[in-house]
Amino acid sequence: MKISVVITLKKDVLDPQGKVIHQTLDGMGFNDVNEVRQGKYFEIDTKEDNPKKAKNKVEEMCKKLLANLVIENYKIVDLK
Amino acid sequence: MKSSVITFPGSNCDRDMDVALKKFGFKNKMVWHDDTELPTSDLIVLPGGFSYGDYLRCGSMASKSKIMKSVINFANSGGMVMGICNGFQILVETGLVPGVLLRNKYLEFICKNIFVKINNKTNNYFNNIKNDVLEFHIAHNEGNYFCTKDQLKEIEDNEQVAINYCDENGKIEEQFNPNGSIKNIAGIFNKEKNVLGMMPHPERMIDNCLSGEDGSIFFNNLINNLK
């Protein structure tokens, strides 16, 4: 199975990179942007073919390594 | 007194720390990250650098390396563990000390001398030290200390803040905060105060030929506290 995960910074965590990207977009003429938040995207190809088990495993990976839950949230966005 | 410095792939302050520890009387051993057992030690140091190329999050990969299981057990049984710079980032990723270290507020790599005020001397790291303010060196891209409001309350209630960025007179103000850290925090302890994580590098201030001697004050005091 292939599982896709998106990791984003929590709302109250400052994202200086997102801010700079926002400013740059603004300078390029994209003036209608309210905010930019930068995140991470992972594609995990696993031998597990039971969707529920695969999802649980990936959630465990997120909690233990892929995300730091003090500052980040994770979301499984695709499973196939 | 015996110490061990852990070398991870990408550590680059491990030898500096070895030189510093030996200069002040520690019998130091270097330990490779892939080892599983620690030599008998009174102090374990996680050095600065860029372990695992800072992949994923600074310190995240190193915190899962083989030797860290022994380091975590050593810390949980009361052993002294000190993480400097990348070592601090590794400590937060293990959960031995609370919080995280984010990208510096202004996105710059900062490399300069700074002053820190010692906030708590009731521990083996700073007990008996005469100075209240020390001049250390920082060199980092991710030193912006962050924690949740609940964590901050707990840290302050337990007096876990070790050092804060300040001016040469010990004044702690936002203008002396180099990287955006909450409350100018430069270093924190675990609850029991046997684990210390800090961004500044005392090992870079052990000789006037380098950039100062305040690291010597720190290491001299540390070894005397451990004797």
C-alpha cells in the first residue's frame, strides 16, 4: 500500500519560512494571499496491504518519528 | 571523573568537547552512535554539529540511534547528561527535556558570542559558580526554543530554566534574544536537574586564544561539583 502523510505546524507555532514565502509571493504580485504555512509531505510504500493496519502503522510512525507533536500535526491524506 | 562524548554521523564539536573535558581533568572516552553500551561515566555529553545532516528535524534521527537507549536509561537513573547545541536538539527529541528548537526567528544562521544569565544554581552544573553571567558562543540555525503554554508553566514552576540570553550585566530583555526563544531561554533542565540542554557552546570558551575563558569557569566548576 502507498500512504501519503502531510505534516503541518500547529496554528500557534511561528512559521518564519511560511512568512518569508508569503512576503515573496506578495512582492511577485500575488496580493490576495492571507497566510502561508509550510509543511512536509511523505509517501510511504509499505508491504502491509490491510488498509486499517497500514493506517495504524503509519500513525505510529508519525507519533514516534515523522512529526513532533509539540509543534506539528499529521494527517493521512491518501491510502491506496 | 569519567566522561563520555557521543559521536553521531555529522557531529562536529565532539573533538572540541573532548579537548575541553580533558583540559579540566575528565578522563574522557569517545563513543560511537552505533554502540549499545556506555563506558562507566559520571557525565555523558551529546555534542554540537549536524547529526544525520539535520534531516527531518534537527536531532530527530540521532535521538533514535542505538546508543541513545543507554543514554536515556542513564539519564532516567539520575546520571548527568549534557547536550550542547545539536545535543540539546537531540535531547528535546528524546523527550528527556521538554519543548522543541525551531528555526531562528529571522531565518539566519547565528554565529557569535552572547551572554547568558544563570537562572538556577541548585544543581550539579552551576552549583558554587561565583558568576551570575557568563559569556559563551552560539552557532546555530535552529535554536529558537519553543514549548506550549502548559509546558512553560510546568518548566517555570519546577525551576527548569537553566540559562537565559541577556546583556553583559545580566539584563534579560528581548533585544538580547538572538533567535526568538520564549523568555530568552538558552538552556533548560529536566525536572530532576541531572539533564541539561543548552544552545551555547562552553567548549569554545576555554582559552583566551580562542574567544574567551568563561567556558573554563563552567568546566572547572562542573568537575569540582562531581568530585
